[in-house]
Amino acid sequence: MDPFMLHGLIENGAPLLAWGGLALAGIAALGLVAALLDYAHRTVQRETAERIFAQCVAEHLDTLARNRDQKIHIDCYGVVDASEWCREAKYFIDKVIMPHLSDAQARVIRSDLNRYALHLLEKPVHRRCVAIAADCAFDPDMDGYAFERFCAGLLDRAGWTTEVTAASQDQGVDIIATRDGVRVAIQCKKYGGPVGNKAVQEASTARLHARCRHAAVVTNATFTRSASALAQSSSVLLLHYSDLARLDAILAGEQVA
């Protein structure tokens, strides 16, 4: 080939090469823009999913805290069994949170479910459990009425619905606790010494007056021997306030410790 012709082709092809380079650069730029837009979209989806997740937890925080306390068990050896709570948390995520999410948002949560469950559910629920426990701490200086409210709080936390009666109208009933159709008439006694027969008699009468299935006397102290004998013959439960967290199990036949 004529060297001059080859030289002309090279010179004439230079603009083509330049345009080709610009086209490749444009394609790369479009790819970068698309990647940035995709990243921004995924970020919005993630932030929205996290916000909805946190809102659902906040809306049901007290119920979740109560369920966590009820469903985490520690046996006599100190071994913690959280399997029931883990199932409850999964149920909450599947049935309460996921229906509020779009498909894209749900994929975000499921892609790292353990991390979201830990940081957006378990941690705030645990903090609420600690706060409730602090609110429910026994104060030796509390008066009788404060003790009634304290006991009602423990029952509420254990899943019971409680009604604290007015002092002038209690007829021996300080608290009526209800759960799954079961009603319990409760007489609360904050004493500095053992509780005697009178409290047992009041609770037994209160059960009839309030039309409750069960009756109990709850105290921070102990009971006299005669009160224990009367309670056994009249089917009145004698409880320490720490027993209220497992009242349902006690009613089902578990022995009071």
C-alpha cells in the first residue's frame, strides 16, 4: 500500500477513534449514574424499612416487654431458655411488621434479619423490661396503698388485667385480677410481721362478694401458722409479692415456693 495513503487513513481515522473514546466514556458515565441511582433507591428503602420496623416496636413496646419477661425462663440451674421468646419475636416480625412493608423493604429486612431483630427489637424491648422492673421495685417505706399499686403493677406485667378498688368500697378486695376469664380477688397486706387470720377471712369473703373463682392474700412478710391452716381449709392462696409473676402457674397447680 502506498505509504501516503496509509498515512491519510490514519489521519482520517483519528476523529473516529476520538468519538469512540467519548462514546465509551459516556457509557461508563451512564453506568455510574445508574449505579448511584440504584444505591440511593436501596438506601431509601432500607431507611424506610428501619423506620417502620422501629415504629411498630415502639407502638407495642409494653406488650413486647411483658411477653419477653413471660417467655424467657431460667431453670433451677441458672440456664436461660429464650426459645419461646425467639418464636414470639419472629411471630411479631412476620405478622405485625412485615405487612407494613413493601416487597423491596421486606427483602431488606430479611437480608439481615438477625441484625435487625437484635438492634431494632431485642435491645429496645430489653431496655423497657429493665425500666419496668425499676418501676416495680419494692420499697420498704411504701404505705399500704402504694403496696396495692405495686402488686397491681406486677400482675399487669405478668399479663393480668387489674382493677384496684377504692378503699371505702373494697369489701376486703384490694385488687381484682382477670386473665382468660379467670378472676382472682386479692387482699394486699404490707406488714412488719406475720399476717394473721383476719386477712384470710377477708379474702375468702371478698371472693364471694366479687364473684371471683379464686382468692389470695399477698404480703411482703410471712403468715402465722393459724392463717396458713385457715387458708388451706378455705382454699385461699397465701402469696409473697414475688409470686405474682407466676400466678397463672400457681393457679394451675404449681406449688408456692
